[in-house]
Amino acid sequence: MIGIIFGSSMGNTEEAAEFIGENLGLENEVLNVTDVNPAKINSYDKLIVGTSTWGSGDLQDDWDSFDFSALNLNGKVVAFFGMGDSQSYSDEYCNGMAKLYDAFVKQGAKAVGSVSTDGYTFDGSDAVRDGKFVGLALDADNESEKTEERILAWIEQIKPLFS
């Protein structure tokens, strides 16, 4: 069972999480981070986690108050996705995803699912490491027409790592 855990304030990240769950083709459970605790997250062998970015590059509020130190993710495969605004917050696009990535990797997660920055327009992002996003970057505000296509391509990339 794959846990798909999201934090969403406006519903865009929740919609993306549900779309991922519906199209993954593997047994999964889609849950809001407000409905889980670290023990529940620790119970999954594989995870897909997502957040929106707020303020000056902050995690979504529900993730921001989460106790990451109680996670035990040693060797667990984790993929990341994030929502951001590539125009209004072009210099901190999807920084929330970077914070989620850093918190999970610190607790032992084996991160998968990096995505090329090709086709994206933004000025800066903490979520870019070694020239790629640490996960799937999405923009429901300015590029909603690309969301489904980006998610489906990403699913094809990560699916073999979750089978």
C-alpha cells in the first residue's frame, strides 16, 4: 500500500493528490496530512507526499505544524510533488516542496521522482537540486492546462519504483 499524503489550503494540492491516486494503477490511500500522524506515515513502505507553497516559500500550514522528527523513513521510497505560483512568486517557486523533501530525507527517505526544469518558467527555486526539481512541480494558477499531462508523465517515471 502506497500512502499519498498531501497538505492543501485551496484544494489544488488535494486535487493533484487524488488525480495521482486515481491514475497510479497501484494500491494506494490518499490522505490529508491533518488526518495522519507520524506513526501512520511510518506504516507505509512507500510514500508520495505533496504540499503547496505559501508566503515567502513556506510549507503549507498543516505540514508546517507536523512533527517530522517522529518519522522513521530509513530506506523507504518517497516521491514528492508541490504546487507553486511560477509568476507571482517566481523567485521561490515550489520552495515548500524543497522543505518537505529536506524534512523527509533527513528522516531517512530514499527520494525518487526528480523532474527536469525544461518547460518551466521561473526565476528561482530551492526545489531545484543538481539542475532538476526534487519532485513534480505544478502550477494550478498559471499552468493548469499542463497539470494532468505532467502528472501522467511523472507517474510513468515513478511507477516502476513503487511496484
